[in-house]
Amino acid sequence: MVKMAWMIKSRMQQNQDE
């Protein structure tokens, strides 16, 4: 479950970069 948390955070950061 914890992995999902950092996975979502990583995706959110990537979306912001774009």
C-alpha cells in the first residue's frame, strides 16, 4: 500500500512537470 502512495506522488510530480 505504501508503494502506491509514492507511486501516485511520482505521477503527480510528472504531471506538474508537463
